[in-house]
Amino acid sequence: MKGAIGAALWAEGLKARRSPAPALTALGAVLAPLTGAFFMAILKDPEKARRLGLIGAKAQIVGGAADWPTLFSLLGQATAVGGFVLFALVATWIFGREAVDGTTKELLALPTPREAVVAAKFGVLAFWCGGLTAIIWGLGLAAGAAVGLPGWSPGLAVQGTGEIFAAGALTAAMATPVAFVASAGRGYLGPLGFAFLTLFLAQVVAVAGWGALFPWSVPALFASMAGPRTEHVTLASYTLVGLASVAGLAGTFAWWRFADHAR
């Protein structure tokens, strides 16, 4: 089985390397730290920003301070919210492309266990999501240093790094249901619609005060630096994220194993 998973991983990695999808999603990840640095530069010196024409003379700068804690918070939020869009696109591409390309039957006809194929796809998904999170983190650090933000300390760097990657892990966990919808929906439209629906509901439910009980709201609540985290998310929140993620994994494995793949 280990050899089969290794071969399947090699094949899935080859598909990704020959596709423009990794470069396009990486470009999307680049936008988050650059946008954060832009706002930090404005917050640091709003008068200079007005003189340079970056903001209008009557524009109001609201909320936040130009320092490292604020930037780490922005990067965490970007990973949780914008990252979900990117991770959903990745899951949609990995699990939906076989149906779109008409290669599902050929793939399953290979002498490789179906479970190995699905495990390899999820392995690529996890690696891909981790890479995108690393881009947001790394460019965020570089952008913050370029802007010259105050408030840096080794302790803050360790904490902020942990926050960003933990938010990325929680967000990636919520991409497994997207993988199931992409598989069962045999294409791209269904999973993308599902992803944007859950993202919309996550914002609405969070505003209503029930975000801790809606798995797709939990990553953004976790990434929030406003107040003690225990006021936003609890053990039940993480449990619900785990259950939703496991359901996505189990559903995807079951669909590839038992569904009718005659078409």
C-alpha cells in the first residue's frame, strides 16, 4: 500500500507541476501580505500617504495601528478568509479535474487501489495549502520589515507564526468537504458554489454571534487577536471543525470507492 501511495503521489505531483494552477494560487497568496503592507504603510504615516496620492484628502483611516501585532493579525485573518478561497480552488482542481478531463475511469482502471489515489490527492492538497500559507507568512514578514514596523520581538514572532499556520491548518481542514462536493459533483461549478456559500454563511453566522458553532467560521475567529481567544472559540469549536473535516474525508473516500464511475 505504501508503494501504491508513493506512486500515486508522484503522479498527482506531476499533474500539479505541469499545470498553471500552483502559480496562479501562489499569485493569489501574494496579494494578502502585499495588501497588509500597503495598509500598514498608510497607517504608519497617513499624511505622507495623502501627499503621495495613495488615499484621498477626505479619506478616513479607521482601526488598527502600524505595528507587528496588527500585521500578524491581518495575516492570520487573510489566511483564514482569503486562504479558504484559495484552498477551495485547490481542492476543486485536484478532485474535480478528473471528471472535467474525462480521466476518472482511466485513473480507476489502473492497478492502484482507489484509496491510494484519494490519499495521494489529499496529500497534495495538504502540501499545497501549507505552501500557500508559507507564502503569506514569509512575504508578510518581508513586507513588515520593508515598511519598518515597530513592536517586533522574538516572542511575538513565534506567537504570530504559530497563529498564522494554525489558522492555515484549520482552514485547510475545512477544504475536505469541498473535495467531496468536487468528487460527487464531477466538476468545478458545484464545489465552487459550495465554497462561496459556506464562506458567506460563515460571515453571517459570526456576526449573529454563533460563529463558534459553525465550523467554517472558526478559523477566522481563531485568527482574531481581539480579546482572549477562549471568548471566541472553545473545545467544541475545534471538535466541530474536526468532525466536518473527517466527514469530508470519509465522504470523499467512500465516493471514490463505491460510486458509479461508468461515466
